[in-house]
Amino acid sequence: MEKIDVAVIGAGVVGLAIARKFALSGREVLLLESADAIGTGTSSRNSEVIHAGIYYPPGSLKGELCVSGKKMLYEFCQSHGVNHKKVGKLIVATDASQISGLENLLKTGLNNGVDDLRMVDAKYIKKTEPMLSAISAIHSPSTGLVDSHGLMLALQGDMENAGGMLALKSPVIGGRIENNEIVLSVGGDEPMELSCSLVINAAGHGAWDIAKSIEGIDKQAIPPHHLAKGNYFLLQGKAPFSQLIYPLPGSASLGIHYTLDLGGQGRFGPDVEWVDTMDYSVDPTRAESFYASIRNYWPDIADGSLIPGYCGIRPKIQAPNEAAHDFVFSPDACEKIINLYGIESPGLTSCLAIAEKVFAMAS
């Protein structure tokens, strides 16, 4: 049986950040990934937005880790040459009935420590974004964009330079507690058993099945798992806005918002489609509901200007029509394993702060 000090399961952006943190601390780390490349799941199927920390309840893990993670992420991208850009964001009210919601959102952001937010009026909006139809907005200048794949490569590079190892095509198919360690059964081309002093289960959607497959874990501590698909449509033609445009958020998403990639390609999404399977196809007919939502803040969008782009699937803890749930970090089995559940947005922004949090929990 092979032995390792720390095994991290899942080479998405969060798993990579955690493995990097442990490797930099001098611990022996093996990062296990079931796919044949890093970041093929949720980490590569999102808006690539660096969030400011506006939306999340004060005192929540999402609020705390987004605000601290944003600062860490900008510093990391700067020092490691990862492509990124502060483009700013407007969260808009399109009629008077939404003003109170906007004001409450501003208070939430300020209470989370996002100190650069301000309310702007219709005159400011028309001057900065002439195509935008809104009567008021929250301006968030520290919201930005990041090349998520470049970020993951940089995290991998740091991990490996510190002695950490990455094992691709190495799915965890089971495990057990034995002699005060976690023994993982790893499949793939070269199956093995791996005895670990510490396991971090950061497998995204796979975290639930992995936790259920390890004998000795309290199955009652495993939260529900729901799939919320988010579709994105690309905009053909000239980008209408210079910064990100968001409506007021809903209970399961931040609304169909406008973002652009670092190359300037405009896109809209994600919507919310509760699904039962991991299907990454985009239904072109969903564009019709996009037009209706977008015209609330951009009335001039032309019919036929949206083409299917891509989709992601959020690993939700809450079911449809339930209130949004926080991240869950669940130590188990004599604290020899820490399971991460519900790591959706703002997981990308928070990845380095999540790594610090998990490291502190394990220390």
C-alpha cells in the first residue's frame, strides 16, 4: 500500500489552490483527479468573474472568503502573470420598485467589508453606458475578470514546484478508516490503495459520491446535492457595454447578466435550469427567455443576435425554491478528512481564501 501525507481529491481551481497551500507549507501532497486534465468541470464553465463580495449574508463563509479571496486573487494574478482585468460592474434597478432591493444589497456589500461600492444615478449610467436602461445602480469598481485556465496552470505550477504531485485519470472509488488514517481506493489504469494522514475532498459535484463511498463517514452529515444548470449565450456583433451589467439577483443565481471575456467577446447568462443529469448541451430555444430578461436593461438587443455558447452546472445544496445555502466545510472521521460541499460561486474568486481556511482547519 502506498502512503501519502495529504491527498487532495479534485483538480479544479479550489482543489489546486488547496494542494498548493499544503505543498508550500512543506507537506507531502498528492492531488487526485479523475479526468485527463485539470479543471474540466465547474472551474471551466462559469463567467470567470472576480466577485467583490456584495451578495452574501454578512458572517457567511461566502461573504468572508469572497472579500478576502478577491484581494488574494488579484495579488496572485499580478505576481504570477495570470491574465486578468478590473472592468467594474453595475448592478441595476430598472424601475422604482427595485430601488429598495438595490439599497439593501448595497448595505450587505458594505457590511461584508466591500468598501468601494457606491450608488449611481441615471445621469451617471447614461454617461458611462449609453446603451443601458436603468434608473439607478450600484457601481462595483473592484469586480473583474480572470483567465480561469491560466489561473489553474499557475496554481499547479506553484504546487509542483513545492514538491506536490498531480495524478490525472485517478478516480477515487472508495475508502475506509484504518489505523487512524484514511485508506483511499484509487481506480484508473494503475489501481492502488493509498494510506493518507489527511484527505481533502474538493471534488465538486463528485464530493458527495466520494464521501458516501468512504466507510466510517457519518452519512447523516452529507448535505443534499442538487444540479442547477446555467446556460450562456454569446452575443454576435459589437459589445454594448464596457463593464459587467447585472440585474438584481434571484434566489438561485445572480440573474441573466452581461459579461465579456478578456478578448472582448460579449455574453449573457447564466439562467437557472434545475436538472437531474450532468448534461452540458445548451438548448438554443432558451434564447427566447434571455431576450425577454435582457430587454429589461438593454431594450435594443436585436432578435437573432444570441447564439448558444456553453453551460455550467452549479453544485447546489438547496433545492429549487429554497433559500441560498452557504459553502459547507465538513470535517469527519476524526478530522482526518474534510469534505467540501456546495462550492459554487464565488468559489473561483475565493479559491485562495478557501485554501487558507481548509489549511487552518487541518492544522
